[in-house]
Amino acid sequence: MKIIEILKERMSFSFEVFPPKTDQGMVNLKAAMKHYYEYKPDFITCTYGSGGSNAGRNAEVCEMLKADGATEVMTHFTCIGNTKEDIKSKMEHYRSIGIENILAMRGDLPKGWKGTKGDFSNADGLINFINREFPDFCIAAACYPEKHLLAPSFSSDIAHLRTKQDNGTEFLVSQLCHDVDAFTTFVDRIRRAGINLPVVLGIMPVLNKDAIIRMTLNNGCSIPVELAAIIGRYGDDADDFRKAGIEYTINQIFRFISVGIIGLHIYTLNKYEDVETIIDSSGIRKGV
């Protein structure tokens, strides 16, 4: 099923996982999936590493998820290192294992790279190509509620987002965002720019101080006062920080739902125990 059809019916609920680098990691992830499936997610996405690293594991995870048959699956796909022929071959493989949904992005350039070393330098071209060659896929694109870190201005970032829509994107998935006001302002701005795509909110549980600071800086998003206070108060105690962070994440979910989000997408970091605690405590999927 195409995810856009789900978004037309209700607020979606979904998870993101990443492909482990080891065989034991794959065993652990397969065991963890049983816990995620209990919440009946509308879909699960699978990432891969910078520069397309671990792409083989990505395909393996996607195939595993499809074989389980418990939910829809969306794979990340970047134009880094991919020629048109590479893209065709990989899209055909995804289609052969039943994948219908693609999150198409430029992707992070590995250190030292000057370009994508593929046939497309940005997501717009990749989206256009997949849409023309494989019109049966449902294509999603990434968006940045507080502006892409490399965009020269917010206006230029929104203009590029409009071209993603015009090239065949059917819905958007936001990168990490802690600031509810920033998210609502972003949605208002893109609507005024003629971008009418559904926006699924991506939220990262606050579980580890160093990881939150690193990911926040890498994505160019802000740290709200409440989160900054948690970092300052509990930053030296990993366990206390995790407990305070879980409570903060639950409250963030409530805040985002209250402003009318179309979908809630949780970046699990492959930590199902803490994700279970957050979902159970929020009550958003109890008894589903």
C-alpha cells in the first residue's frame, strides 16, 4: 500500500530503523521488530549510511520487513554515488521485494567528497527520474522545519521544496525538530508558497546527551529552553538524563499532536526498550 493513501485517511504512526553493520546486529533488530509490530505502525522506514554505505544491509532489512508482512515499508534512497543505471537496477530490486514507497534524498556527502559522484546532484533530479521511470512508486522527500543547514536562506530552502513537489513528491518527512513553534511556522510558510504536501513530523527521543547535541548540530535545528535545562541539569548523569529525556519526549509528542500534525514518525535509534516506554506512557497506541 502506498503511504500517501494512509495519510489521506488518518494521522499516521511510524518508526525509523537503521541497518546494523553486523550479523548479530541483524539478529537483534529482527528480535526488536516484534516489539515495534505490537504497536501496529502504519509504516517503517529504513535508512542507510553516509555515501550509501551499508546499502546492502538496507535492502536486507527492507526484505525482512516485507517478509514479516506486519506493516508497510519505505526505504531511504540517495543520489550519492548512483548513476541512472544504478538507480534503475536498485528500484527494480526494491519493486521485486514488494517495496512501493521511497524516501528520495540527496544524502549526506562523506567527508572529502566534492559532489555526489552520481548522475544527480540533488534530490529534485532524483525524484523526477524515479517518478518518470517508476511511476508506480510513492515518493516522499525530506524537509527541514528550521532550514537545511546548507541552504543560504529559508526562502531558497522552501523554493527547493516546491520543486520537489513539482517533480513528483507525494508527501514530506521532516528531519529532527524539537521546537513546536518552529514546526508550525514552517508549515504555514510552505502552505503560503503553494506546497500542499502532507508533512509527517520526525521526532527523535531524547535519550543520550551527546547524541542529542550531535544530531541537533548536524541538522541545524535549535534546542528549546526546556531541553537545554535538561542537558544542563542531568548532562553528567546518563541514567537521570535518559529518564528526564523520556518524560520530555512524551510531552513533545503531546504538544505536536495538539497542533494538528498529519503523521508522527519516531526515529528509534534501534532502542526498542526506551521507545516502548515512551509509547506506553503517552498512551497513543495502547489497545490498538
